[in-house]
Amino acid sequence: MELKDKVVVITGGGQGLGRQMALRLAAKGAKLALIDLNQEKLDETVALVAEAGSEARSYIANVADEAQVESTFAQIADNFGRIDGLVNNAGITRDGLFIKAKEGKVVQKMSLEHWQQVIDVNLTGVFLCAREAAAHMIEGNTQGVIINISSISRSGNMGQTNYTAAKAGVANMAVTWAKELSRYGIRVAAVAPGFIETDMTAGMKPEALEKVCSVIPMKRLGLPDEIAHSVEYIMENDYFTGRVIECDGGLRI
Ligand code: NAP
């Protein structure tokens, strides 16, 4: 897909990886519809996109809320006249051990609340946004592209039962949707980042971060623009569908 003048929706576009994706795609002439929960951060991204020479609009919506997602995508289609791309990037973590015991006594369990919060945003949110984007692409006769942001953690990572379940889910939903939607000319794929320099990793303990870097073959965290580059590649390569790009510096967890 040639990105010039295409309309791409990015969830969680207010900061971090979503913001960097917006800037990279804007530099290629794409127009951005940015969904997030924080108006201030969205305003900053919109201004940066304008500096990069393109246009963006912001939309406040919770990706886990069906009614909000439906009305937001309808609004985007109305504002821009089309939807060509979606990056399902919004995500949260609520890390904790599945179960923790000391001297044979259980002292901690992952709460249902933390399980559900992550599943709601990282899995259900992706399902809802992709469904609405695909519906608008089909009705608008657009040969669109949908990208789910998964994670290296999808293979299983200690302390992330909820997150790994969701990230494995979004990677596999991309494969299913690629098979189902190819008949409409829609491509679907996923990107599984390793550990990237963002607020999400800034929240990790320094010792944990140092330990992670020591086992990454590239010996450093990834940069947000290196993930945005993978997104741009999928958007532009018309034969890429149903696969996951692993952009993780060679790390296996
Ligand atoms: P981030 O800095 O925390 O940004 C995520 C954005 O999503 C925030 O702006 C957040 O808004 C928004 N968001 C959260 N819940 C939302 C909801 N229910 N509805 C709408 N927007 C919502 O995260 P990031 O590091 O850029 O990560 C982006 C994606 O990459 C996530 O899916 C993450 O799991 C994945 N990933 C990241 C890394 C990494 O190392 N950073 C590695 C692998 C995968 P608020 O802040 O206002 O809540």
C-alpha cells in the first residue's frame, strides 16, 4: 500500500510506540486518526504530526468499550471519508505472579481484576477495533491493512499470565483474520516487539532492565522507531499477510 494520503488509525497514539508510528507514517504522507484516553498527550502527537508535514485528528475512546469503539470508527470514517489502515497498539500491563507461596502457604494470587483489565484492553480492544476497521474497509471498498501489536512475551513470560495470554491471542487473531479477510483485499499481520525504550520499560526496576539487556544479542533495548519501521514495512509490502514480525534484537525468552 502506498501510504501517501491513506488514512491510518492508531490506538494508543498519544505516546510511546503509537506516537512514533504516527510520526513515521506521517513522514510518508499518511493521515492519522489517533485514539487514546489522554487528550493532552494526543494534542502533542497531533502537533508533532503537523510538524512532520501531515494531518492528524484525535479521538478519546476506551478500546475495550464496544459502543465507544463503534461510534469512534464511524466518526473517523465520516471525518476522513475512508479508513485504509489500523494499528492495534493500545496496551497495558498489570504484572504479577500467577501464584506465590512461602513455606507451603499461598501468600499472593493474580487477581481476577488484573487478569480482566489486561484481557479487556489488550485482547478485547484489539478484537473490537479490528472488527470495526474491517467493516468500514469492506463497505468503503478499501484494500486495507490491519496490524496487531503483540509482544515477545506472547511465548510465555514470568509475571505476565494476563499479558502473555492477550499477546498470544492478538498474534493468532492476525493469522485468522488474514485468512478470512483476504477475499476483501484486506491484509492483516502483527509485530512482536522485544524490550523497547518507552514508559512501559522505564517503569521496570533498573536491575531487571540491566539483566534483560545483558541477554539481548544486540545488548540494548530497541528504539520506538525500529518498531514503527516494522509497521511501515507491513503497510507497504502488498504480499505480507498472516505473519508476525519479531523485532526484538534477537532475544528469546
Ligand atoms: P505506553 O507508552 O503505555 O502507551 C500505550 C498507550 O495506550 C497510552 O497512550 C495509553 O493511554 C493507551 N491506552 C491504554 N489503555 C487504553 C484504552 N483502554 N483505550 C485507549 N487507549 C489506551 O505503551 P508502549 O510501550 O508504547 O506500548 C505500545 C504497545 O506495544 C502495547 O500494546 C504494548 O503491549 C506493546 N509492547 C511494548 C513493548 C515495550 O517494550 N514498550 C514491548 C512489547 C510490546 P494512557 O496512558 O492515557 O492510559
